Amino acid sequence: MADKEAGGSDGPRETAPTSAYSSPARSLGDTGITPLSPSHIVNDTDSNVSEQQAFLVVVAIDFGTTSSGYAYSFTKEPECIHVMRRWEGGDPGVSNQKTPTTILLTPERKFHSFGYAARDFYHDLDPNEAKQWLYLEKFKMKLHTTGDLTMDTDLTAANGKKVKALEIFAYALQYFKEQALKELSDQAGSEFENSDVRWVITVPAIWKQPAKQFMRQAAYQAGLVSPENSEQLIIALEPEAASIYCRKLRLHQMIELSSKAAVNGYSGSDTVGAGFTQGDKYVVVDSGGGTVDLTVHQIRLPEGHLKELYKATGGPYGSLGVDYEFEKLLYKIFGEDFIEQFKIKRPAAWVDLMIAFESRKRAAAPDRTNPLNITLPFSFIDYYKKFRGHSVEHALRKSNVDFVKWSSQGMLRMSPDAMNALFKPTIDSIIEHLRDLFQKPEVSTVKFLFLVGGFAEAPLLQQAVQAAFGDQCRIIIPQDVGLTILKGAVLFGLDPAVIKVRRSPLTYGVGVLNRYVEGKHPPEKLLVKDGTRWCTDVFDKFISADQSVALGELVKRSYTPAKPSQLVIVINIYSSEHDNVSFITDPGVKKCGTLRLDLTGTSGTAVPARREIQTLMQFGDTEIKATAIDIATSKSVKVGIDFLNY
């Protein structure tokens, strides 16, 4: 199973002298470690299943790009999932059990409000005062688009001021924690303790490890859980959560898009699960505000466990793309200089305009014939006249934008074609991405396609997916499509072991020194230290991209510090999208994190001549975890994998 090149095939390592004091990667300043044992993978499912702490309730938070919410279920009655109470506020033309992902901080940068409350308060502020307040929306995309995410990554508020992303995410999670505990306490009739809650936070499957770790840090800062009780928080992958929920659906809870008889020989009381037979494969297309996530699962009966067949793919093709196209349309009509200036000078009115657009966006449909009217805020019309010296009406006449007219009631009147054109780039990207996925042999025999997430409500997207793939598989939309992830995340929190096999999105390994073998290793990697010839920069592979990994599967490795007296060993973790990696200097290999082993406190009186540190890394879960043991003293070594500060 192990790639011999990485694990080293030069016989037993017992002869490795402890004087191997050298750097495996001079260029990168790695600490010297050498592998002691050829690599192997153990599937040691029993030893690492921790005693389940008894939680009374599971609360899942779906922290979305455009809207967020929570749902919960008491462990005593897992069948009953409660979606949070209706929120105050709400929009004309948009019914929602979730609340907008918007947050407002006071001029002193203290938390003020979240959701509709934040939006409405901000909107009612005097324009000059509003400039002092920090209003943020749709900020989750930053975690996806920032290649080098750290604890210090900034977000920009509507007034152009910068705030720390970690702080904003922590404020938002803290708000949800308080809301949920308040609702639970009201239900229980007494104070509900945070320690009785297992928390689940959802993230897109295509997020990299740093973004997941960032979410976890924000949860620690928000007081959801403490780092000591890290198991109290589970990070769930959004399409996985959707998949778990879809599997349990009953027939009357679904809308089938194809014109084929929806019954397909099932009676209405059957679950789709009953329609699923052993080995059925299905794709979940989770299309939200920011991203589209695609996962491919197979059901393994009798328990109905899920197996991931292909690594999660997707990209930034959420419904925000439609908003962005609308902005580009406004640039075309009124000029980019004006729109950008208007956003800064009249931020609340800009928010108003986008809310008006949102409700019309939801009215777009393939067969619509009558125009869609978007009310322009008075301050837009007023400010434009000051800015340009002529009217909005004049601008529309002068701009030769087809299908958009000015109506005498002060509205932008868009023909259905103009609206559909705004959807086109985003929908095209989603279809193209799905086409690529369906080319893969693992995916070719898929029977069902589930369309979930907020953007799945868009008839234009439904029609496009149906037209492209309706003849290959059955396309199904759960009725409460926007809440699918939330409910699935609760189910996942109740039984995190339901997904048994995942695919690793990347190849992971560490940089090590191997004994130099003439003819096998390139001469430029030769390093001679105290008479021993070493090959530096060797990529010791833990796991390959798209390799199947079972839940609880461990990769076991033994390392020895190059200097026996070394008390802190820092092992650098590298990743690559390619499979066949030999050296950490190969193209496409990135340093992606560090594994820190702290041996202080493990050493007895005598330090053995050769210390063996055994590391166990677990990849089959939604997050990568590690443990390590100092074999001589059989004490466990403190371990942290850090994907954010390396």
C-alpha cells in the first residue's frame, strides 16, 4: 500500500546513527528527523473510538454565505429535529427560516447585532452616522478565496474599514450560541448548560484544512467549546450533511424534476432509502450563496452507511455570482465610478438596493414573460443627479443596455431575458463542473442527483440541471431545500460515524532524510554529515490524493530526532494535488502545516540512545488529527497540527 520510494526501501533502519544531525531540507530549515520504519496503514477502529460523552442535545449551526441558522435535536428523541424559532424581521418576497449572514459592530468595534436586526438598525441610521458603524455581509467567501488564510486575515466592512476575520466569525458563533441556549432553556424551563450541548458547524467540503481549523479557532474564541474539550465540536461538511438527510427522505418530501412518473413503483411512505438499493450511487449538488459543492456517495446496506466515491469538488459558483452580474449591469448603465462611490457614501441605501434585487432574483423563472421591477432607493436617484449632473432616466436612455428600461414609478424594469442573462455565467459554471464530474468512471453509473442548498430553489438552475442530466439520472429536490444541510448536520452530530469512507482531497506527507542510495537518489540531494550520506528533501507519503480512507483509519510512522537531546520536534507537513511525489521540492508540493511534538516532560533520567517517536495520523474524518507516543517511556507526546500558523 505504501509507496516504497517514500517509505524507503533500503532495508531496516536500525543502523541509522544518532549522529544524523542534519537538515532534511536545508532550503526550508526543517528540523532533522529520519523515518525508522517503512510506512504502513493500520485500521485500528477500536482503540481510538473515545468514550462518547453524554450530550443531551445536538445543535448544528449552518453558517452560510448569504444566510445562516441553527437546528437541534435532543439525543433522547433523535427523530425530531427542531429548526430555530422564526426570526424577527424578514423581507418582503422572501420567506426564510434562516437569517441573513450580516453583522453590525458599533463605532467602537463592539458587537451590536446580527441578521435582520443588524440590517434594519444599520438601515435606519443617519447616513453620516452610518459611516462610523461597521457592517459586514457575505464575509464567509473570504475564507474560500484567501489562499493564505491566517489568524490575522482581515475583512472589509461596508464603510471600507478593516476588521479581523477571526473576531467577526467568533462574534457570529457566539450570537448563535446565545440564541440556541436561550431557546433550549425556554423549552426546558430551566437554565441549559453549554456542556450538555454537542455543537456541529458546517463548512463547504471544498474548503482546505486551514479554513476548517480557522472555524474551530473561532468557535474556541466564541466560547462554544474549549480546546481541552475539542470533541464537543464537530466540523461537518455541508454536502455530506445534505447527503445524510437526503438518504432519510420520504417520497412525499421530495419534488422530482423529471416528467417520468414520480412514483417509480415506490409507495409514498417509503424513504428514498427504500428506493436506494445496496450499492446505489448518487451525487449531491449543494449550491449555496457562495460555493457549489459536489459529492458522490454510495450507500452500503444493511446499516445504510455512506461511502464517498470521489473526492469533493466544486468552486465559487454560488448565487453571489448573480449579484455580481447585477453589479456589472449597474456599472454598465451608471458607471463603475459612480456605483463604487455610492456604496461607500450611501452604504445603507446600497444594501436596500441589493435587498430589492434579491426578491426579484427569486422571482426569475424560465417561463416568465412579464418584466421584473426593481425599485431604486430615492438616495440613489438623488445622488446620481448630484454626481453626474443628469437624471437616472437619462442614463438608462443613453446606455444601450438591452432589455432594461426606466418605468415612470421610479423603477428599473428588467425583461425576463435580462434577468436570465445575469444567472447564465454562474449556472454555466455549475453545469460545466457537473459535466466534468460525470465523465469520471466512478460517477458514470450514478442513479440519483440531489439538488440542495439555497440556490437550488432557483427554477433557472433546476431547469438547466434537468436539461443537461435528466436523461442520465433522476433529479430530486428535497422540499425544504434550504434547510437540508441544517437538518443533515444535526443527524451527523447524533451519529458522526455514519460516513465510513472518505476520499482524501490531496496527497499528504512530511519531509525526511533517507540514507543516500547511489543511482537511486539525485546527486544534488546528497548531504554528508559526520561520515553518513543522507538524501535530503524526501517526501514521506502519508496518504495519496483521492485515496479511500476509512473512518478511524490511522497512518502509523516512527521517527527519531536527528539530535538525541532535541526536546521539541517540528515536522513540516506538505501537500500536493499529484499522486507521484518523491521530493518536497517537486513542482506543486506546498508546505501546508506543521506537526509539533513536544517531548519535554517525557524524558526520564536516562534518555535512550535512540528515541523512537511513533506518530499516528487520522485522515478518515472531516478534519485531520494526530497523536504521538514516545516509545521508550510510552508517554504520549503533545501534538498539534497547525494549518494556520506555519
